[in-house]
Amino acid sequence: DTAVSQTPKYLVTQMGNDKSIKCEQNLGHDTMYWYKQDSKKFLKIMFSYNNKELIINETVPNRFSPKSPDKAHLNLHINSLELGDSAVYFCASSLPSGANVLTFGAGSRLTVL
Amino acid sequence: SQQGEEDPQALSIQEGENATMNCSYKTSINNLQWYRQNSGRGLVHLILIRSNEREKHSGRLRVTLDTSKKSSSLLITASRAADTASYFCATDSTGNQFYFGTGTSLTVIP
């Protein structure tokens, strides 16, 4: 009954590969996000979707492509992985407006070798 | 940049002491939130303060907000070893855009 679940939790891959991280929320929230947390713990927003529509794209390389098949899912596909993509990627969700808070998943640690 | 900036970056205190961490930001906001992250886990929401509020309490947590200085503080009273974690502030300007900083790493020594 996890509220925001993301898979896989750990991902180790070679440079140049393509990989995906999946996220699902069962909270009935309309808005979902991807955040990237680097080794210094800086948490940077990457994308935000509201009811399957992209609303934030924060200057992320186009190797990163989010896909939202429905409002409960937001997947992240990364092409041609680079060393600098190594980070922890967090999925989160919230209600669409007002003084809302984020509910985070447990994170997916991506290591690019 | 819209990101918040926490200060100090790291804080180490004895159990029972109070811990204070600060957050500064650059743009106008609707509200400011504090989150906690235990090692290897996702962030968990602690408390939200709206732009028209100056102080808010929740259990051992006390948050202040000074919109004229674009700053906030989080006070944890009577700290416990279990409070050891990283603490992040997040600013919300439009209702669905949340910007975080690098956090304050708090260590509470038993």
C-alpha cells in the first residue's frame, strides 16, 4: 500500500545505455514530478506533469524523456547515459493547486559506469 | 535561481539540545515547506507555513517566516538521536512548483 512507488531502487549500467525508471502513485494526486538529487544532496526539479500534461521542464537534456500514460504513472526514460547522470532520482506527487505538499517515493539510485 | 539555500550545511548537537537551521530564498512565495530525509530514503513533509504567517508550531518543531528578508528558520526542540537526518526547505510560488536547496545535515549525538 505504498503511496508513491518507484522501480528499480538500484540501477547500475554502462555509459551509452538506455534505461527507464517507473513511478506509480495511489494517492489520487493529479500532479507528479521527477527530481534529481546529486552527490551533494542538491535536489533539483526535472519535470512536472499535471493530469498527463507536461507543465515543468527545467532545462533537462533531451536525453531525458518523461512519459505519463495516465495520471497515476510518470516514467522516466534516459537515453545514451552519461557519467554525470549518476544520481538518485525521486518521483513525487501532489494535489494540483493550493497549499499542497509533496509525497516522495523512496528514490532510484542510478550509477553509470 | 529559485532554489532555497539552507544554512548551516551541517550541524552536530547533543541529545536534548535545540537545533536551528535557516533557509533563504530569492523569489516571492505562496508558502514555504520543510522536509526531512533520512539516509537512503525519500523526503517526508514536516511542516508548511503560508506567506501570510509568521510562525507555526507542530510538536517539537517551530518554523518562522520573514518574507521581507526572504528567510525561514526551523527549530527542533529537545532533540533526539532519531532526529538525525537532512532537512530541506522548499519554496512554492505557484501551487505546484517546489524548489529545494542542498539541505542541512543534522547529527544528534546520544
